Amino acid sequence: ANFWILTNISYKNYFVYRPCHPALLNETFPILFGQNLYASVSTSLLIRPANSVTATITQTNSGGAAAIKFLNASYITIDGINASGTALNIINTNSISNTANIWLATSGGFGNSNIAVKNTYLAGGSYSNTSVLYGINAGADVGLPSTSAGTDNDNITIQGNTFQNLYHGIYVTGNGQYSGSGFDNWAITSNTMGGATPSVNSIGGCGMYLQGMVNVTVTSNVMNNFTTTAASMNAIRLNANISGFVVNNNTLTNIWSSGTGGGTSSNSGFYFGTTVINGSVSYNKLVTVYNTNTGYWGVRGMIFVTGNMSSG
């Protein structure tokens, strides 16, 4: 068996251990997890590989928007750690526009809640594919993963994952900076993005693009050898309308650009944009950020442009 799926089902409070047979290879994508009114702390779902198994989910179907899609789901954890270590790969080699490895989609006034993606390898087919390929996308359910804002993707954990060969690593767009409209209580911690050298398994856009959120923590992430040709790309970008944030203890190395953006549109290690307020930035490390464009376009270590007189 490739996986054990462990679920404490609804109110009946019993466990089902269901091995997925290796013959189940031609999955219809995206693999969808929908709303379950009985889901709770005590009736949650855990998905992880069986012991001593390295499991891989590969999305090559051009008709699928993502490998895995959460739509108004709750209390689900994907964890790549088993007794043998990290052993879950989610690969999306698609070249169609707007596709993702994992998509947190919202519709009908509902959102996803208490979802965790941990210790998993997420990779795409090309970091230079601006079509766009997301490692994790969170927003509205509009047919394909996109930049369209959604509501109430709350209590989300993205921890200990590796992101490689993707345009955007994590792209999150909530509707606003207030509970009920924004995405509340996100923890993005201890992830690794990029490759061992520039232009190999790189990130071609933003490592993290975050917008419309309340209480977000970005800590202890490691980002290496980003390679972008566009403007306004940043390793960690808190773009707009975020209230309450912690960005600390992140390490960024070799953030490389050949883009033409200058000033606040320059590529940078960190970016804090419109009405990004009430937060702290501390103990981060940035080593080598540069632009090779022959037009002498700029690059920055950190950009603050909150547009707010008292940003906290």
C-alpha cells in the first residue's frame, strides 16, 4: 500500500485504516476534499504514507487545476512524516495556466479551517512558467487557482515542507484585514524553498505572497537561490491588508533577479505593502540580493511601503 488514510469518522468515533492500492494510479485530478459538517478536533482526518514507503502523487492531467484541492474543508492534516522520515511527494508538471500542487479554495460564504500541510515535498515542472504554477494557492473557487480573493480560510498551518521548481511557492489572497473577511491565524514555519544553486529547482516569482490576512506568522523559513526575470518579486511579500504579523528568524540566500522594476517595484528579499500593520520583523538573515539586468535596475533588501501613518 502507498498510503494509510486514518480518519475518525463523523460522530461515530471509530477509526478506519484504508490502504490505497498501488494500482490506483490514474486518479482524476484534483483530488477533492469537501465540506464535512461532522468534522471536528475529535473527528479529524490524517493522511500520511505507510511506514517505509516513499509515496508520490503526480499531476500531469491538463484538465486538472491542482493535484489536491480543499473546498470548504476542515480538520484535515497531510503529513509526509512516517516512521522512516519524510516520504510524501506532490508533483505538478502541468504547463496550463493557473495550476497548483495544493489549492485551498473557498465558495458560498464558507472557507477551509484547521487544515495543515506538513513535511511534504512540493515541486512543479518549471520555475520560469509564468502561466502560473503555485505550490500552495489559497483564494476563491473560480475554476482555477488564481489571484482572486476568498474568505475565511482560517487556522491554516504550512510547516516543514520543501518547495522547488515553482513560480510562486505560497500565494494567499484573503478579502481583507478583518476577521470574517480575511484569512485568520496562519502559521507558515520551517519550510525550505529553492534549489542548491540558482536556476536549478528555483522559485521564479514570490516565495510567499500574502494578502488580506489577520494574525499570520512567518518564521524559521529558509529560502535559497531564487531566480526571477519579472519585476515586483520578493522572497517574502506581505502585499496588502494584513493586520497582526510576525516575520522572524527567516534566512534568505542568493535572491537573484534580472527584472526591470525600480523603486518600490524593485525585487527584494522582504516587502511590506499597503496597510500591512501591527507586526514585528526581527532576527531575519539576508545574504546576497542582486540584479544582473544590464539596464542597472534596482534591487532591495527590504521594502516598507505601508501607506499608513501609524503602522504599528
